[in-house]
Amino acid sequence: MDVNGVGWIAAIIVGGIAGWLAEQFMKSDMGLLMNIILGIVGAVVLNAILAAIGVSLGSGWIAYLITGFIGACLLIFIFRAFRGRGRA
């Protein structure tokens, strides 16, 4: 079984890299486990959004890295937006 054209182990590694890149780009401090989770979940979420509007970035680890990075940045942005609302 594979995720977007990459195997599960590769998805974890590439997801971790995508999450780390997003962490650096968004200037956040999440930690290794959260980077992996953000990269993988970000890729899945962005793939679902893109599929809903009929867009595909392709398959393979480079496409997974790009979607993971963009998706993780989106998740960090959304998290910050909701976290900021609760504080005065």
C-alpha cells in the first residue's frame, strides 16, 4: 500500500522533511513528531482539497513533498488563526 505514489516509510520520511521545512518557513517550533504529523496530514488534506477542485500535482515523492509542505503551512496558519482568537 502506498500514499500518493510513495510507500508508508517514505511517506513518514518525506512528511517529516515537509513538516520541518514548513516549520522553518512559518517560524514555528513544533518538534520532530509534530513535523512528521503536519507533513503527512498536510499532504493528505491538500491532496483532498486539490482533488475536489480537479487539480493534481502528480504522484511520487517530490509531489508528496510539495503538497506536504504547502499543506503543513496551511495547517500551521489555521492553528495560529484559531489560537489567536482565544487570547486577548
